[in-house]
Amino acid sequence: MRAAFRAVAGVVAMVVLTACDVPAARPAPAPGAAAPAPVAPSAQETAYVAGMAEHHRQALRLVAILRGRPGVPERIGNLAEHLAAVQAAEAADMSGFLDAWAAEPMAGEHAHHHAQLSGVLPEERVRALGGVSGAAAGRLFLQLMIAHHEGAVEMSEGVLPAARNPWVISLARHVVAEQRVETGAMRRILALR
């Protein structure tokens, strides 16, 4: 009997303590009341999303160049394909966000200047990947992509303190977490070489 009582008391205590950690639910809006207006992105947030979309497109270019190189180790080729799938989907989401907010995509000199500040790799480094093959191409791809990911993390951490739009905040946090994990994986693969 005491064992059963202790088991029930333990379950009750666990439920009560767990309930203390759950944030209180917000009351439902009154019938007919308008939902809260979405937080429009600031110019900085819009520039971040546009810059990150461009950043992802450069990663897709790196993968496309790597695909054309003979003798790339299979593990690196598989990782590159994974990165391409993830970043293509995320770039499409970012373009959708910009379209939904009728944000103007960056063009011309402004886009070039923003890219230089945003961790996008210099064009000569991207082109260098096309000049190597085999294990050297795989190694250079990883080195470039690590630097590229570090730039994305820096961009994302830079926008977070001032960000107010929930989607932008979520994106920036996601980029930081995801690209840190991917950078760790790439560093481990490089260490095997």
C-alpha cells in the first residue's frame, strides 16, 4: 500500500512541478476582436533576410561547382547535396518572406556592398574551387563552406539584438543553430583527411 501511495504521490508531484514550468496560456481574443497585427520587419531585418538569401544562393553555387569536379570523396559530395537541399528550401522561404512584405530585393552596387559585409565569400575564392579536383576539391569546398557558415552565423547574431519580427528572429536563431552544427560536421570531416 505504501509503495502504491509513493508511486501516486511521485506522479502527482511530477505533474505539479511540470505544470509550474509551462507558461500560462494567453486568453482567447473576444469574438469579433481583431487578431494582433503582425510586426512588420524593419529595414535592418529586411536587409538581413535579403542578405541571407544571397548568402544561401552563393552556397548553392559552391555546391554546383563541386558537382562538376571529378573524384570528390563521396562523403563530401553527400554533405554538399544535403547542404544544397536545405539551403535551397531556406532561400525560397526567404524570398517568400520578402515577397509577402513587398520588400525590394537588393540590386546592383548596394547588393554587392552588402554582400562584402555579410560574410559572402569573395568571388575569386569561389572560382578557385573550379580549378581543383578530387580530394583537393573536397578539402577546399569544406574550407570555403566553413568560412561561409561562420559568416552566416555572424550575420544572424548581428541582427538578433534589434530584431522584432518573429519570423526574422526565428530565422536568425535557426541559422545560428543549424550552421554551427554543420560547421562542426565539416570540421570533423576535414580532420579525417
